Amino acid sequence: MSYSVAIDGPSGAGKSTIASALAKELGILHLDTGAMYRAVGLKMLRLGIDFSDEDIISQILEKTDIDIKFEDGKQRVYLDGENIDSLIRLHEVSKAAASISGLKCVREKLAQAQRKLALKYDMVVDGRDIGTYVLPNADFKFFLTADEQVRARRRYEELKEKGQNIDYNIVLEDIKKRDKMDMTRAIAPLKKAQDAIVIDSSNMTPAQVVQTMISYIKERL
Ligand code: DC
């Protein structure tokens, strides 16, 4: 039997960094589910599809192949056979992913693929709806959060490092908008699972967050 650790939380809470470090400590894989929403966003962006046109998006999705591979333990995302890891963090793709993530057809397709992977491998899975919807029986559930200002600052630094010069206030507004979209969507909105442990990372280093999680997991293993 495989085991899974679900980490949910808002944009910029550090889920990806933490999930990746935690997976390494535990010697298991890390599945970043946001990357899959980004892959769908990128495809629709390239095709110039209206992000609210669920009929068309649903038809396109039927013929779309989103494949997650683990190469040397690292996740790689393939869209119709093309590796798209270098494209999915672009600001435009983030916006597209946020828009399409509200659609039922998108969520169902991706959740199904995520459950399949979690059955096959021991994994730390990060996202918005992992503990509540994708893997309600996950062995461990964490809800990782941080103040919106702290999250915006982290996202801003991350984008700057990647050479994207974008105003901090735009990043902050985007974070607020994305939080609202994530928390108010009809299907699988972002919310804490009843049995999730909440960790506020505003004043914690990534190492401290990982240690907190490890202590919790080891106590129960
Ligand atoms: O975590 P991220 O920023 O890479 O996620 C990209 C977008 O996908 C974000 O707008 C939220 C959405 N998402 C989601 O709705 N459900 C998930 N499990 C993961 C991401």
C-alpha cells in the first residue's frame, strides 16, 4: 500500500518548496498538482481559447495528454509529448491556470490522474483540494498558509530571480485575486480539510516548516 501526504494552501505559501523538501526527507516523490493546471492553462492560452468556454475546453481536453514523469526523482510535465517545465511558471500561464482551474471538466480530469499516481507511488502531493477532494483518505494532511503580504513578497522574489520584472503591487493584487478565485469556486474550493494540521509559515524558514511536518509524521508512523 502506498501512502500519501497532502499539503494544501493558498498561492505563495511555499507549498512546492516545502513539499519537495519533505518528500526528499521522507525518500518519496513529490507531485506538484498546480503544474498540471498550468499545463492546461498553457494549452488554452496557446490556442487562444476563451477560458470560460467549458464546452470547447472539455472537447480539447479529451484529446489532450498531460503526462507526469519522475526523472531522477524530479517531476517533469509533458503536454502532448512536449516538455513544458520551462514555460509553466510564466505570469501569463499562472493567470490562465487560475482561470481554467474553476472548470469542472478540468478538475475532474486532473483529479483522476492525480489519484492514479497516488495509488502507484508514495507521494507528497501539494495543491488546493488534495486533502478535501482528491485524496480525502491521505495518511497525513497539512494546510500551509502565510500572510498575503509575505506570500506576495515571496512570489515577487521568485519571479525576479527568473528575470521577470513585475511590480510588487501587481503580484500582491494577483495573489488576492487568486485567493478569492480559489476559495469561492463551486467545485473543490480551497479550504482546510477538517483533519488537516494548520501551519502558518509567515515567520518560519522552510527548514522549520519541514521539521514541524516530519515530527508530526514520525510521531504517528
Ligand atoms: O500552486 P500553483 O500556483 O502552481 O497553481 C496554479 C493554479 O492552479 C492556481 O491558480 C490554483 C490552481 N490549482 C488548483 O485549483 N488545484 C490544485 N490542486 C492545484 C492548483
